[in-house]
Amino acid sequence: MALFAPAGTPKDVVAALNEAAKKSLETPKVKEALATAGVSAWYMTPQELDQQVRKDIDYWQPVIRKANITIE
């Protein structure tokens, strides 16, 4: 799970959203709610998230193609 913004979102808006998300992940109330839901959360910069998404695409794309998975 991650927080995304539309392509072309101004960098200052992305930075503000990123900072707000980071701060919220650090609050005890959010930490408790996530733990109760059985979710482990950690912070990534937009650049780190971009790298992770690209890595996930590289990993899963061959699996999806081999299994002939399509979107209906």
C-alpha cells in the first residue's frame, strides 16, 4: 500500500503530501491503528517508492505474462 499522486503533480505538492504522510506515520494513534489492523508501515521517500515500484514491476511482469493474467 502506498500513497500516490497523479502524474504531473507539482514537486512542492508531492513534498508537502510526503511530509504529511511521514508525520502521520509517526503519531501514536496511527501506529496503534495500523498495529491493530496487523499492518507494518514504514516511510519511503518518493524516490525510494519509485524505485520499489519499478522493482516490483520487473519482478511481477514476467509472472503475469507467463500466467496469461489479464484485466477484465
